[in-house]
Amino acid sequence: MRARDEKYFEIIGKNVRHFRISRGLSQQSLAVLCDKIDRSKISDIENAKEDFMMSTLLEICEGLEISLNEVIQDHGDSFYSTMGRNSSDN
């Protein structure tokens, strides 16, 4: 991934984690809801460690029952502060 794109991947990762946790899903539970996506891929996306295809992001949105807009929008720090502190795979 290009350095100039890192902030976008970080925003998407924070949003995936936020919506996953707010729905009470573990990374594994979300992976089960998504076609052809495993837990490690979800972890990589949440931690902005890896580039991914649009189809992967759309599949995650479907699993989380959210729109693409919700997952790409920067909601601001206060939005994310509702997440648990130890939430890497909650």
C-alpha cells in the first residue's frame, strides 16, 4: 500500500472494528458472515496492514449490515472512543 493511502486504510480499519464490536461480533464471527474472507484478513484490514479489493470491503459491509459510506467515512475520534480498550478480537 502506498504511504499516501495509509490514512484511508486506517479509517476503514477503525470503522470495521467499531461496527464489528458494536454488533458484538468477534473477528471470527464476522468472517463466518462473509463469503471467502477469513479472520486473519479481517484483522489485517482492521489494523491497516494490508491492501484489499473493493469486493472484500463490500462483503464486510454486507456482513456488518452497513453501507460502504459508513465504512469509508472518517467519523472522528469521539466516535471511536466508545470502543473497548482491549478489543483486538472481541
